[in-house]
Amino acid sequence: MRLAVIRYIWLLVALLVALEPAYVHPDEHMQSVEVMMQKIFGLRGTVPWEFQPEYAARSFAPLWIFMGPALVAARLFNAGPRVVLGLLRIQGYFLYVSLTRVAVELVGRTKLRRSMAAFLLSTTYVVGAFQSHTFSNSIETLLAVAAVGLLEVVIADGRAGHRHVRISGVLGFLIALGLFNRVTFAGYLGLPCIVAFWQFYRRQWRSLAALLLCFLLTSGACIWIDTLSYGTSEWVITPLNNLLYNMDEENLAQHGLHPRYTHILVNLPMLLGPGLLFALGGIQRLSLPLLSCVSGVATLSLFKHQEARFLLPVVPLFLMSVDLTKLRTVSLTLTLKLWLAFNGLMVVIMGVGHQRGVITALHQLREEPIGVQVWWKTYSPPTWVLMNEALTVSTTNFVGDDERIDEVPLDVTRNHVIDLKGCNIELLNHTLSQFIAAGSKVHLIVPDSVAKKTALLTKRYGFDIHREFRTLVHLDLDHLDWSEPSSFTPGLSIYTVT
């Protein structure tokens, strides 16, 4: 089958996968849709720490630009949560596909290299499983690809400096917006900007002035928007707040510490798989996309909190850097087959099944009056899906190493969602007992991978639990136990507990 046909088939598959309710990571909702739905739809729900005024570590400006128009339109047409999620994911999909296509034309030096890069960019599972999801990392990827592409233009045609004043202005806007979206954006643009300055901007002061002016104007606008959004009397500079927070290792420890080699040895293989073998065929030397990969990975590896999604910009930038024309035909055919097999498997795991039942269960629970929902051993529920204007959301707290429910208002017996995260069964028992004693209607939502532990609620604690709903399409990869085969059971269930 011709590569062009395979490419278009994969693009269609990626679009369909984008519409699946898979749930890759809590931040795809908590740091974007959750807070914006509260702003635009007037809902009540979870306010992540980054968006609490005492931290002010995330900017609202990129969210208004990338999600605001779609969500305002959804509000005007009174759209439900399925339409809202689908609209945002379709938007993310088309932005990625169109931007990477343009970037390939700007960066690729020959027609064959452009064709191969377009094929790889279209067949990575990242398109449907990550880039179509509402991560700040997905926005970072779009901005990085756009900025690197424009930097390539000004360097390639450096003698025509008068033509690049407008492009430089756009670059200033993109760089500022990228920094206010994620401070790590500076890492991805570090080396490319140094090269661009040395080869172009040190001689073209008008273009440099345009870049700096647009950077300052955009930064000022973002600061103004955030100051209004957080309602503080002092100017709010979210990239600075975020950087200061992440430079304190005690803060990072609350989110999980990893060895500094995690990005290179774990996260890159998870995202690219056999695609890393393409580097054996050759890399376009000193290309800006490659320099962006190097500076991005090096910068992010300095911090001990390392997640795969932090490296999302590396995927398209790396795939635009490889030169498959130097691979032998046999090696190229085998590598491409491995590439397609890897991405086919990962798109099913991450794009279709991963934590999917959480969103499915929320849609189910939305159909009836909300009493008390207790979520146990799932990802944090994105409560915006419930579309509830009177919701109370609470979770556990720690006193030393002891996990407790001191901050859970036990007297709130309606419209209450409790996220118990991965607490022990003793705390689950205590929580259920408190609400049942108060006469609450209690729903317990748990993955089937912990069904043996759920059964202890009846055997050990005497609860009467009745399954109301079950979905089999739910992969829980967080509680796998090789000594317990039942932990591999797919599915998620909603129980009534009395």
C-alpha cells in the first residue's frame, strides 16, 4: 500500500480517536477545560492549585485564545459536555495537522524529505491521544512548531531582512504566548533563538526591534488579563510564579520526583518508540527542529519532576529532523512496520481505553440528581462534565504521612463529589460510613481492577453495595499488580452503597 494512502487512513483514525472519551492525564482537564467552564458557563467544580490566587502559576491568556471562542460558542448554543469535549478535541486535531503540514514545507529541504516527514507526523499516535486533548503541552507543541518554522524562514532568507519585520513581530507574539502558556517553552526555543540571533538578528535591528516590541506588548497583555482574572491588587506574572514554584524541590516532591534520566530513557521511548531508530538513518545536521529538541530535553531534564507529556513538542520536531533517505530499503521497510505497529498499539491503549470510564461514568451520573459521589482509585473526575452550578468538590489532605478527610464537608449531602484518590480502604470505609450515617445517597465509582478490594466493603465492613452501571472499556494502568491477575481486569463500575 502506498505511503500516501496509509497516511490519510491514519489521519482519519486519529480524528476518530480524538473523539473517544479517553482520559490521558488529569491536567488535560484540570488546567484547561475545568477552569474555563467555570468562567464561561458559571459552573462550580475543581480549582487546581495552579489557578488559586495564592499561587497564580498558570496564565488564563492562552486558554482564552485557544479555547475561549469555542467555549463561548458552545455557551451560546447551550451545548452539552459531549459537544464541548468533541469541539475542543476536533479543534486541537486540525490545528496540529495544519500547523505541522505548514512547518514541514518551511523546514523540509527536498520534496522527498517533506513527504516522509508528513507521513511520520500523521502516523504518530500522539495526534489522536495527546495533541487533540486539551493539554497546555499540546498548545506548547503548536507554538513551538510555529515558532521554529518561522525562525527557519528568517535564517534561510537572512539577506532580505526588510521582508521579515512582520514575521519577527509574529515571532515575538508566539514566544511571549508560549512562555505564558508554559515556562518550559523557553527551553525549546533556547538554542534556535541563539542561532537565529547570530545568523540574522544581530545584523537586522529593525526585525529584532519588531520581535522585542511584540514580545513586550503580548507579555503586557497577558499580565493584564491574568491580573484581572485572579482579582488581585498586584500585577500577576504567572511564568515567574511558576518558575519559582518549580525551582523548589520540596514543591516538586508533592507531585512526584523522578531520576533526571527519566525523560531520555523512559519518556522519549514511550512517545517515539521505534521512531528513535530513524535517527540511525541520519539527522539533518544543525536543523532548528533538532536544536529545539536538544535544548528542550536538556532543560526539562534539569528538573526532577518528569512526565512524558512534557516532551510532546519533541515528537513533531524530531520527526521533522530525521532523514529516512539514508536508510537501506530493507531497514526502512522493517522500521516503518515497527513504527506503525507501535503507534497502532499505543493509540488503542492511550487514545481509546486509558481511564475512559471516568468520562463515561460522569455522563451516566449526570442523568440523575447528584447526591454524594465517592471516587476511589481513579483519576480525579473532571467535574465540569456534570455541568452543575451548585457542586461541591472535595478531596483528601495529609497530616504528615497520614491521609485524612479533614477538609471534606461531611454535612454536604447533595451535589457533592469526593475524590479519595488512591487512599487505603480504611479511609474509604470511614468516608462512606460518615455520609451513610447522615442519610446521603452515596454512589461509589471504582475501577474493576480493584474489585477484590471493593468486595471487602461487604465482607469486612458490612456495607450493602449494588452495581448500577458498568463499562468494560476502561484501562486502569495505575494499579497493576503482577501477583494479582484480577488487577488486569478492564472496566469501571458505579455502585450504590448503603
